[in-house]
Amino acid sequence: MTIETTPPVRTLAPAARAVEILGGDLTEASLRRYLNGIPGVDAVGLEQRAAGLGTRSIKTTSKAWALDKIIELIDLTTLEGADTPGKVRSLAAKALTPDPSDLTTPRPAAVCVYGDMVPYAVEALGAAHAAKLPGGVNVAAVATAFPSGRASLAVKLADTADAVAAGADEIDMVIDRGAFLSGRYGLVFDEIVAVKEACRRPDGSYAHLKVILETGELNTYDNVRRASWLSILAGGDFIKTSTGKVSPAATLPVTLLMLEVVRDWHKLTGEEIGVKPAGGIRTSKDAIKYLVTVAETAGEQWLQPHLFRFGASSLLNDVLLQRQKLKTGHYSGADYVTID
């Protein structure tokens, strides 16, 4: 006679956020039930709201503030296979002095590089590195087999730990989109929890964790909303739209949706989670639309580097040219700013 036994329910890696929200029942089934119970997105309404916010204008008196604010929120980025220590040093130099003709220009929030380039960024920032200077420039590193995320968990964790040990203040990880799209939410959850733990420093503090959803591969707004909630439940400090390597990258409707999630999470828990649109935001005109969307959705308090970032490489140059135009009354040529 064969006795049938019920296989044990897999309990997910512990995460305080999820335990609290799910009432202590942290299992694959309870996580799936919770995420699938999140209301669907009204796509037409979302896109109409985004379009409306995108038409808001900023008056001249506020434009100078907006341009400086954009700079303060930029993760100045180079993520190319041809990156060299010299290019990273040049990027760090630009972060330290964005406009040599105007030393009142604020500095970007961070420089974002591949993990093996972190030591060069830390060295180049010197005393202005955020680890040494409160309010200084952070070093962000992409990790977890960026941009595909196609590697074993052991490799992803080693990638993360190496970057943190080298001095990275922030880690931008990618989720396993294949696992998410096939409904294996527990696997995605566990990986985020494990990567968060790999962000731990010897003194017990943690590097900030930004979780990249790669929204261009998630196909639907409903998936973006579920992935956003999942990433926050698992311990992400930021939710980020894209790697910048997949089209479409950041869009205003997707960013609006993610801002609504962090707003709702704040109402539910009192905790503030950041949002980072990345990829495709190249002009100050576009960036201002995002500032308006942040202020109108999550609130003006989100317009701070620890709660909102632009992932960009060319955006800074356009903002600097617009800033020079406000001060001088005429546009400078592109050669008045350094080429990234």
C-alpha cells in the first residue's frame, strides 16, 4: 500500500516587509495570491494622466530651479563594453565639476558603472565620494549579470559582493524576467532578498539596492505593477524601470505607475521607496515632465536623490546647455560641454 504525502510548502527567505504585509504567511502560494490580487491597471486612464502631466509647463522663474534639481537627481552613467579606467575617471571628473565655467553648478547624485570599474570611480572621486563626504557623489554599480540577469545565483551574489567591497554605495540589480513572466514569483523574491543581503558591509550597514524591472520586457502595465510590489516586498530600496539596453526603456506612463506604487506603499507602511527611470531621457524638456509627474503623484518630498533618480548619460549635457542659456541669453554650442 502506497501512502501519499503532501510535499512540504517551500517557505521563502525571510524579508521583514513581506512578513508584515502577508501576515507572517510567507510562502510561494501566499506571495502569488497577494500579487495576483493586486487590482489591474486602467491602461487608457494611466496613459491619459501621463499625457496630461507631460503638457505642464515650467515658468522661467522656476526653470532655473528645475534644471539644478535635474542635475542633482542624475546617475551619470557609462555602461559600455568598451569602458576603460580612463573613461570612468573622466566621468567622475565631470560629476565633480559639471560646468567648469560655472562652479555654482550642482553635482549629480552618483556615477554609475560596471562593478569592475568601481575602484577607479572611488579613486577619482576622492574626498568628494559620498562615503567620505556627506552629500557627496555616490558610486553606483550594476550587478547580477547586468543587463540580462542570466547567471547562477552564486555568480550574481559574488558580482554584488565584489562591487560593495570595492566601495560601491549603491547596487543596481536586474530581476530574472523569465522567472517573473512564468509566474515563479518566489524565485524572483528570493533572489532580491539574497542580493540585498550581499549588499551588507562589514559594519552591518547596507549599500542601497535598486531593483531593475526591465519594463520593456514585462509587456503589460499589470506586470509592471506586480513586479514593483514584489521588488519592494523583497527589500528593494528603489524600483528602476530599465537597463537602458532594451527598447522601450523609461516611459512617462510606466514611471507614473511605479510612482503610484511607492505612493501607495508609503500610505500602507510609512516607508519611502525610490523610483529611477533609466534609458531614453535625453533632454531637459523631457526630464522636467518627470519632475512634474513625481511632484503630482508621490509628492514634492520625492524630489530628493535618495528617492528619485534619472539614469542617464547624455541628459546632463543638455541641461548644462539650457542652464547656460538662462544665464547668458543665448545657446552655447555643443562643444561648450564635455563629451561623455
